Amino acid sequence: MGVFIFKNGKFLMGKRSAPHGRGTWAVPGGHVEFGESFEDTAKREVKEETGLEITNVRFGAVTSDFFESTDKHYITIWMLSDYISGKPVVKEPEKYVDQKWVSFGKLPEPLFNWDRLVNSVFFDEILRESKKS
């Protein structure tokens, strides 16, 4: 799962330090726990990784993602949310080494796992949602 946290037309991204995707930029996220809803997963993962509180958690997209270099295949659920409070803190340095608010017009490079998202039928709606914040 990946979670867009919208605040003033921007969203939070972190530079990955985990072996899978090291050195690339990604939105916060992680794996769904057994019995957990997508909304609860988004809130938990964002709190664990960044310390931020989010609200208005909603579905954004789904992509089928192949990582040939690690022989992995993930179904990624992309959730959208709005910032409530907190200052971004790197709470899991084994996963992220930096965090910053970015806009779609000024994305950091390289991006982790965005190829299929950008080319999906969902992407235009995600762009529109970012402009509402």
C-alpha cells in the first residue's frame, strides 16, 4: 500500500533506505495486517513511519507491479488522505532516510513504483485530489 497525504497542494514522500527500492522516493505505506481495512492500514503505516495523523482516508488506485530485479509481484493499493497534524519525523530509519513535502510539478527522482500508477486510469483523479488540499 502507498498513502498520499495531501497538505496545501503537496504530499509527503520519503527516500527509501530498505533494500527493496533503496535510494528511490516513495509515499509512506506498507503491508496490510490480517483482518485490517485499507483505511486502518493507511492510518497505522503513516503514523508508524512519519508520526503524522491523517483523515479522510479513501481509495485512490490499484496497480499490479512487477519488480524483475527482486523477482517480486505486488498488488499495490494506493490510498489518498488529508493531513491533520504532526511534523514529519523519520520514525523507521531502516525504511526511510529523508522525508519532504513535494508537488506533482516538482517530484524528486528516482521514484519508486510509479510507472504503472502514472499510466493508470486513476492518475488524473489523484492529481485533482491533490489540488483540493
